[in-house]
Amino acid sequence: MASDTTFTDHYEDQYYSEPNSDDSEAGPDPRFSENDTDSDNEAPVAPPPMGLRAQKIFKILTFMDGHDVSLAELLDAISWGDEDCTLNGYIRNHRTMLLNSAELPEILQRWWKPPRPRKGKKARPKGARVPMQRFALECTERVLEEELELAANILKSPTGEDIKEAHLTGVSFPKMVSQVKRVAPNLWRLLFRLARSESQQERNPKKNPANIVLVVIAMFSYTRSHHRCRLQKLFAIYFKFRGLSAKGFDTLHALALTMSNKWTGDAVARISAESMATMKKLMDLFPWLMSYDNALVAFRVFSQRIDRKSKTGNSTAATVYIKRSAKLLPSTINKALREMRAIGMANPLDAFGIFEIAEDADKRRYPHIIYLILRALFDSPDFDFATYVGCDHPLLQPPAPVYQLPFGPDHVVLQYLLGTVNIPEASYEDNARLILEWLPQLGRDSPEWQRKLALEQVMAWVGDQLTVDRLRNLYRFRAEDDNSFERLDWMIIPPGWLHIQMAFANSIHKQHLGTSKGRGLSAAFDVLGRKGLQTSHTQGTFFHDVSETLHIIAEAQLREVWLEVSKPHTVTDLHKKAPEELYKLAEHIFSRHASSEALVHLKRRSVTDDIKSQSIMFLRDVIPFILLRSAVRTGDVGIMEDMIPLMLYRFVGGRNSNYAGEMLELLQGLHREWPPEICEFVRENCWVINNSGRRTGFMPVDEAQEMNIKDIKVTYRSEGPNIDWEYLKKLHPAIHVIRAVNAHMETEFKTRVRGSKHTIPKKERDIQELQNWYRASDVHVLKAGRKIRGNADKKSPDVPKDLLAKGSIAVQTGTVLGNWVENRTLERSTTQDWLDGSDSDSE
């Protein structure tokens, strides 16, 4: 019977046995004489009695001897060894029958490993083992070499395309495995069999060395031709920015696993140039904006000299954001912006206008605040919202967004880093130099582009408060310059919402901090054991830590208020209430326990309870902050805009003049100085971006800039004695491609075990601890006459000031607005020539 493979160790034969050893211990076969010989020169000896088949074969061999034809000569002639035999039809038919016969594999098997006679004691015959193994090896080499050449096209990487992001991240290892298996099945089967034994397969069926085999084939192919280097180039870029040293590169390059260190360095320069070219092409097709911020970059030297010292350089990094789904602004937008600015400067916002804006915003914000109060109850494990009978009731569903930005793959924002420059942004002169530095990198420095910027286009510059303040004042100082380009009339300067949120959190922290003896934030920090939150900071993780803690404190307090308003003060009782009742209770909580209305209600009742007033004021102040954080994360720019008047009052009341000015500038731009197209562009593109396409993947533009600076300073930093500003300027535009390659490789090899997102530990124990503390202190129970004692000359620091009330009064009295209007309109010119655009823009 034919076996499954050409060479196998086991076969069946009715006349022969197959022992494990090559050495025979059996006696001689009685059918043969001891004087038998294999020599072709001697006459055959008469055989002992034989079977019918053996008799036939004996006669044929005797006949061949009589015609002077050996068995080897016969096989050679039949096997295309003679031209006449090759062309003879009868011989050809018999050759075909032999080569297609089922017995041929077993014949070859017995030639390679002849069987030992059943009762014989002679050693197993050697057969044709040596020539057949040599022949098999030669065949295998040729077959595998041919298949390796067929796989070459899969592994080639053409110069020019090799550094493009789509080419690098387009490498799919499962797809390449499938392609290689199709064109090189024998090579793949051999290596795959060597990479995993049968016992391993039984122990661990999930083990799959497919990627290892693919890399081995890629290494073999690369050693034959350096053009077959698609995987080597991908590995080189990945390892370069995962910390592999130059010596490590030399070693891996010698092993044909990566390209050389020199090639990788040159590739980074080519990736940078390709990224800048791609960015400029996209800028001509789609709307875009940019941001920049200060970056401190450390430089190391390994042999210090007078002129070479380790130092930290003060530089500025910038990013261009391109949203392909955004609407293009019309060519008349520049003129419309100048006209609206001139009209707006003559008609600034007044206190009544701000009050109307705030009143409309409060109405739109109200259902979202009620739902946030409901969520504090629903998220409680004791309530178990999934088992609540009214969980699908419309009143308990999230309210419709005010102005939700679309999300998904079609709305992903592309980021392109510009070359970092050794210019700080501290002074107005520095920012003027930065503008002249960024425009050439953007390809907008030619006279033609300057004319387009001056007459037809606008450019949005986003940054933190310092950046936008410097740019805005620079715009004002240049009011008397010669032309529209020099006057910066083409600039719109919205602030970054990350720093606005940070200012909001710091304001709440300062207002409600108190002392460890009170019931404010300081005491809550002690209960939770939170370190480093007693003093506010603008750097490090303070904003993340204080924001997370404010969420926990607010949730604990709201749960306690829910228990206070329920009867008989149990979660079980709340679980039994109808959805309408829960919604009414949430409205009651807002109006009597978490709003300015609740504070006014206490005063009207002439009830003094400092602890209860403090808890009301904290919930009133922290709920909008939590709502703003949620709106930013989900891209609800309508909620973000509705928060501007409230933050204006807070910043004015807290004497934060910088951010109070930013809120006024935003309101003035949205309601007085920006055309509708600019307002829509700012809302939809300049506040938050989404670089993942997820529903909760939005982030402020300045936060994205901070993350890019982190990549520059930490994740993809370059160290060494030869790193200078010129190298960094060349490197940083390539970072977005490097980031994409790293993410792609770790996804392909499933090595993103730790993930790229911070996971918040379970907060229930923290909330329960705070609830117990608040409950023991009766913080949310109204007790008439309860006061917080202070010093004789001033109030206790545990009594927070009502910043909203103070700020609202200050805005309504007009002092703040008067100073703001006076400061912003001193320098600007509104001549008719400027409005008509008939100045010297073409110069």
C-alpha cells in the first residue's frame, strides 16, 4: 500500500518485517545459498524453489543477462536516458505506467531503507540510502530556492514608497503569512514543522509560530537581496524609537533582522520630509488649524568642555490639525471677518447681554444637570440600576446633546508636528519670531501666499492662556502696520479648553479647600489619604488627581443627599419609587441642595447653617465642572459654550483676570466679532479634536499639543552627544508616522498588554468611606444655628466665599467690562481703506 509521503519510516509487507534496529539477528534465508553473489559478471546460480512471482522475475533477469542488459541500464534507458527509448511509444507507455503507479513510493522507500529478511541474521542491506538522500537534498534545495524566489515580490519594499505611513502600517502579518504559504507551500511546511514539535502542539494547541516562520523567511530573502526588506524596514523604525541603541542595530542588522542604523537615521529624515509634503498637500484641500506651546528639551554631552555642557533648551513645538470632514471657509471670509471685527469693537458686550446669554445657557444645561444627579444614584451598587423596573423610562435616559460633534473614522483629525525650534514664547518679540518661523514650515511664506492670507483666508492659532494672550496683544499692537498681512488680520485666536478646565478646577480647589478641621476639600483629602492635593499646581499630575477626586467627592455627597431626601432614608425605598418620582426628587435635590436657589432659600427662611450652606455651594460649583469634563470628552461643544458665562462669573469672583478675559474674548467673538462661518468653524474644529473616532475620544486641542510635547520630550526623545536643534527640527515632523508604526506593530504582535490608556481603579471604597464620614458629621442635614467659628477679625478659612455671586455682581456693575473694553480697543484702527481691503496688501 502506498504511504502518504514519499519517504516514510513504516510500511507493510506480507513477506518482510521491519524492526527498529538496522542490525539483524536472524539467520540466513534458506531460499538463498551462502555463495550467492551480486556480481553481474558471474553466471546466475540455480535458485531454490520459488514462488510464481519470483520465477517470473528470475526468467526476465536471465533473459536480460542473455542480451547483455543490466537492470541499471534498463532503468536508465526507460528513464529518458536514451533518445530512441524516449521516443518509442511502447517504452513511453510503460515508463508512464511506472511513474504513476501506486507501488512507486513504496519502491523508493525500500530503496532508501531496505527491509531485513524475517529470519535472517545478516545486517540490513544498505540499499540506495546515501545516493537517495543526496538526491532528495538536492531536490529539496531546488524546490525551496524556487519558492523563496517566488516569495520575493511579497517582501520587496520600493524606495520612495517605503517611508510612507500607508506603506509602513499596511503590513498585515496574517495577510503576508497567507501570501507566503500560497507561493511557497513546501518551504512554509518545512519551517513550520521545525518551529513546533508534535508534543508541543498537544501541550499547547494555541501556540502558533506563523509570525516567526514569516520573519525567518524574510531574513533568508533579505540575505539574497537587500531589496527584499519590507519587514526589515518596519522593524528598524519600530526598534529605533523603542530605545534600541546603535550597537543593537548593528547586531540585528548583521542577523538580517533590521536595516542598519545609518539607513534608519536617513529614513527618519525622509519620513520627516514626506510628512511635511503630505501635510502641505492636505492643507490645500481641507480646513486646518495649528497650535504651539513651550517645550523644555534636555541635551546631554558625554565629554564636557567649555563650549559643550549638558543643558536644557527652551524651545517651542507646534502641530497642524487637519479635519477632512470639516467645511471649507469661503474666499470672502477674510473680508467678512474684518468687517465684523470693526462692528464688534464699536459694539462690545454689556452686562445685560451677558446676563441674557447666561440665562439661555442655564435653561439648556438644566436637563443635563438633573441627569448627572440621577446618575449618582444609578451608579450606586446598592441601587443596581439594571434591575430597576423603570430603567428604560424616557425620563431616566441621557438628554439630547446641545451641539454634538460627529465622530467615527470619517471624522478623525490628522496631526502633523512641525519642526521644533529654539525660540521660547515668553515675550511678544518671541511670538512674532515664531510666526515668521512657522509660516515657512507651512509653505505659506511666499508673497502669493501672504496675499491670500491677507485677503482671502484666515488661520486659527490655538494655545494655552499665555500663548493666546501674547498673540492677541501682538495683533492689537500691529494695528497701524502697512497691510493686512502685517496687521495679522487673518488670525483668529481661540483659547485651549484643557487650560480652561485646569483654571476651573484650581478655582474650585482654592474656594473649597478649607482646613483639615472643617468639612471642605482638605478634610476630604485626608479621609481619602490623597497626598499632594493640599496645594494647587499647574504642572505634573495635579489636574488629573484633583479632577478625579472632585468626581468622587461629588458622587459621595450626592448619594448622601439622595438618602436624605428619601423616606425612610434607604436605597431600597428609592429602588421602589416610580421613574417620575425619582425625576422629581432629582429636581428637588438641585433646587434645594445644589444650586444658588437653595442658598437663597436658606436666607429667605432666615436659617443659619454654615455646614449645610457649604455643602450646597460645593455641589452647585462642582456639578458644572463635572458636566464640562463630560462634554469635552464626548464632543458636546454646545454644553462647552453654555459654560462660558458661568466660568466668567467664577473667574471674575475669584480675581482670575487672565481667564476672565479669555471668557469675555470668547463671548465677544461668538456674539459680536466673528461671522457665522467663523463661529461654526471655531466650535466644530478649534475646541476639541478626535484622533481615534470613538464617541468618547474627544480632547481639547491644547491637550493634544501637550501630548505631542510629551512624545517629543519623553516617548520619542533622542539622546546622544550629536543631538542638536537642527536634528530635532528634522526629527519631530516624523513623530506622527513613528507613533502610527509603533501602535501598528504592537497590535500585530499583540504586545500592547499594558495599553495606552490609564485605567481608574474601582472607586466604591473611596465613595463609601466619604459617605460614612459625611453621614457621621450630618453634613447634609439642615441644623439651624450651626456655625463655623473664625478668628475675631475675619471669617474662618473653612467658610468658602461665594465666587459666583461676587463675580455676577462685579460683571453687572460694569467695572470689569469697562476695563476690558478699554484695554482691548486702544490700539485697533477702523479706517475705511482697511475695511475695503484697498491698502498695500500686495507689497
